[in-house]
Amino acid sequence: MASAALADIRRAGLKAPTRVIFAVGGLAQAGALARELAGGRPALLLTCSALSAPTGPAARLRADLLRQGVPVELFAGLDHEPTVAAVDAAAARARAVRPGLIVSLGGGSVMDCAKAVAALAVNPGSAAEYLEGLGSRTTLAQPPRPHLAIPTTAGTGAEATRNAVIAAPDRGGKKSMRFDGLLPAAALLDPELPRSVPRAATAAGGLDTLTQLLEACLSRKRTPATSALAWRGLRLVHAALPVCCDRPQDLTARSAMLLASFLSGVCLANAGLGMAHGIAAALGALHDVPHGLACGLLLPATLRYNRAGCAPELAAALAAFLNRAAPRHPEATAAPADDAVIEAGLAAVEALQRRLGVPANLRHLKLDERALQRLATASMGNSMAANPVPMDPERTLAFLRTLA
Ligand SMILES: [Fe+2]
């Protein structure tokens, strides 16, 4: 499954890491891969405190690199979503170490921080100067250092994307550094690593993956190749996500979700997303709603909202999620048969949302009209621009009122 998906990515010429290792116990291959990528220079390993225990994965990874003759500088403590200050601190270390390779071990936050550090290691200035829509620098003068990304959670697919989400509290919330060069050179996917992720984080990450796969199928920037790849991921999620939550040690299910997460990253990097991600970004920035939870909360309602604008594509995507044959070619006109698939698929998404304990509306946030207006305005980012139904702040506000 993984090798067929990787072959599809190459054949279609999609942007994705050049090297991908997907193997149970694959962490043991990191040292040899790092030696190839580091070009005889040291590696800078970025990770979080939880993975830095003396017998934990960061220690094993470091020992493996040293065995392969790659000196390692460890930068741990990346325990929160990256801020400009945290990225700049890690970049300062990188400029001192002058690494040949950046290695990230962690979830989306660690990998995103590492993407920015790989760029700032060889480019001047603060991360703030490169933020999309805010910073004065719109290009990278030097190509970033190679980056080996090793995800320990299944969710964001950040190992396969070319943007780094960074919080700039004094500049209006979260923004992205977005450059083609930020795409990691290599991704190492070891399904043993996510087994220690707690249930709530597993559920939230899985719902992020599901939302990314479904939104990529509906995005205005979708292509036949990205949709076919997303269907591969969707076929995995329906069965595997509940198992990952209920039996965290199940390697078959963890493998399926780690692959689905990677594919969702490739899809979002090549096809964009939609309104669930547009609003989720604003909910995170303005109300601290965790990203995966926000996606899971918004997904059914946004799919219903978009239905009229993309019924054939929605039917095909939900057929894949239900592991049924696609009802029609997705570019064809909607037919009555598609409606039955859409209803069954939406019911399955809602059932998964309930089973994973995710609320179906925003009432718990007690948002008044003014807060809803602010939320609607803040939702108009990149993701919203790719939504199949064209959105503006007024339409978004009307949608949000139905959930508040
Ligand atoms: Fe996401």
C-alpha cells in the first residue's frame, strides 16, 4: 500500500519529500540516512521534552547517528506550538552549530519549527520577517539545509508540507512561513513511534488527517492525481482511527493512520484545503481551540455546506471513506445514486465525531455576535480561498451562526 502510494506520488510529479522510509522499527535506519544527507557536517536534532528521556526515542536516534559518524547537537524543549521567539532561539543555535542536516523528531509543531530553522540556519533575520502576508522578506536567498522529518504522531502530515505554522502573538495570531524549500528532504515514518500518543491526541490528530484528505478532494486546486491519492488515505482512516484510539498498541492501525497522515500532507501541499481549515485556524488563534479538535468539530457541517458546490467530488471522497467503489467519475454531474453515498458518508463522519467525543457545534465557546464577526473575518486565509463554494466574511458569518 505504502509503496504503491509513493509510486503514484512520483508518477504524478507531486511535491513531496524526495526520500521516504515507511517501516515498523524504521527509526533504526535514521543514522544511515542522516549520514547520506548531512554531507560530513553535524546534525541538529530538534525535539520535545517528552521524547528526550534517557531511554526515549531521541536518545536512541542520537546514538544511532553517532554510530554512523554524524555528530549531533540536541535542541529539546519544543513543547508548544512554535512562536517567533522559539523559532528564533532554535535558529540561533543552528547558526552557531552550522549543521549539514536538521533532524526533527516530534509532532507537527516540532516539524514545523524545524522547517523554519532549516531555512534560518543559512538565511538572515527573524522568522517574523518571512511570515506570509506580514514579513518583508518574500524569498529565501539560500536554499534551506536538508531536513529529515520523523513524525511521532499521526495527524498534520507536516513531514510532507512546505509551510511552517508559527504563532506571532503581537502580529495577529498564527501565520505561515511558506516556501517550496521548506519541504523536508526526507521523511521517516515508523509506526512504532505513535503508539505512546494518548487517546485524545490520537483522536484529534486522526480527525485532522481525515479533514485534510476530504478537503483536498473538494478543493478548487484539486487535480485527478491529488484526489486519487486522498482516496487512498481515506480508505485507511474509517477502520483504523477508532482502533488507534481503543487499542493504542495496534501496529496495523497505527501504520494505516501514519500513512494516511503522510498522504494528507502531500494532498494539502499540492491541492490546498477548504473552509474547515480556514475556520480552524481562526478558532486556534482567537479561542485556543486545538487544531485537530477544531477540524473534527467543523468537518460534518462544512461538508454539508459545500455539498451543493461539489456533490460528485464529495460522493467520490465519501465512497472511499466508506470503502465503497466510487459511484461516478468525480468530474461528472451529480446523480441520485451519489446522494445515497453522500448521506451514508456524512452519517459515518458524524458517527466518528460522536464516538471520539468531539462536539458538533461551537456552543461551549459561548460566542456572541461580535465574537462571531471577528471569527468570520479571521477565517479568510489560504485554506478558505480554496473552498469549493466561494466564501466571504458575510457567508462565513452566516455559517458560523448555525453552529453557535
Ligand atoms: Fe490540519
